Amino acid sequence: MNKSDMPSSGSFQLNSTPMIVGAALIGAGTMIGLAGLIVGGTAMISATRKWLRELEVPPSEVVKQKLNQTKAATVAGASAWQHHNGVHAHSAHGRS
């Protein structure tokens, strides 16, 4: 063997076949993962739509009811706090 046929100790050599196979496997795995994501997502969306159709009260109505309950609780809490601390709602507006 002459010197030009021997790999030099300072050069980096890479066998490209395992790299190509690895890249192909990564690509195939990515495609399988995306297919699973699409199938699972479609099933989840379908189940959610079915569940929403079966509800007796639509979600928007539930939100309105909860908002009204929250407002009533806030007013009641503020009123109780003012009553407990001797603060009157009309006297707070007259001060400067």
C-alpha cells in the first residue's frame, strides 16, 4: 500500500450508507407520527362535537349563567364588606 491509499489520521471519514438509512428511518417515523396525529386529532374533534351536541345547555349559555353568578357574588361580597366595615355606598361618592 502506498501512502495515498491509507487514510490519514487527521481526516474525518464517514460511511454514507448508514446516514442515508438513518435519514430514511427518521423520515418514515415522522410520516407515521403525523398520520397518528391526524387520526387521533380527527377522533378527538369528532367526539367533542358529538358531546357538545348532546349537552342540554349550550356552553355559551353556561358561561352567561356563571358570569351572572359571579357578578351577583361580587356585589354581595362588596356589600357585606361595606356593611361590616361601616362603609355606606352612597357616602363614598360624596367625599373629595
